[in-house]
Amino acid sequence: MLEMRPDCERCGVDLPANAAGAFICSFECTFCAECAEDLDDRCPTCGGELMDRPARVGKALAGNPASTVRRFKGHA
């Protein structure tokens, strides 16, 4: 089951599990549509292809909530 990470790892924008607009690689690195486009749909962490993440809605989301662990680190 997908972890459904809550934010873009590159810019920090919120990516709700029940909405479109998130892109993931096979390791579930997660990016918003704008960052995925800027990255030419390639994950900067593993080099894998970024694909549309499916939404999780209704009972599926209620029974299997999204992660709350944010991955955006900001700029040091």
C-alpha cells in the first residue's frame, strides 16, 4: 500500500491523499506537478521516472490514512 506522503519533497506544498497533483517514483519519493515538470519527470533521489500518484478517497482513506510525516527539508 502506498504511504501517501503529505508534501512535495522539493518545495513543501501540501499534497492531500484525496486529490490529484502528486507524482511519485517507485520508492515513493513525492513531488508536486510543478516540481515534477521542472525535474523532467525524473526523481532527483533515485533517477526513477515520476508518475501520477493515484488518489485515495472515501472508506479507503478513512481505513488507511495517509502519512503525516513531512519530507520537505527546506534550504539550509
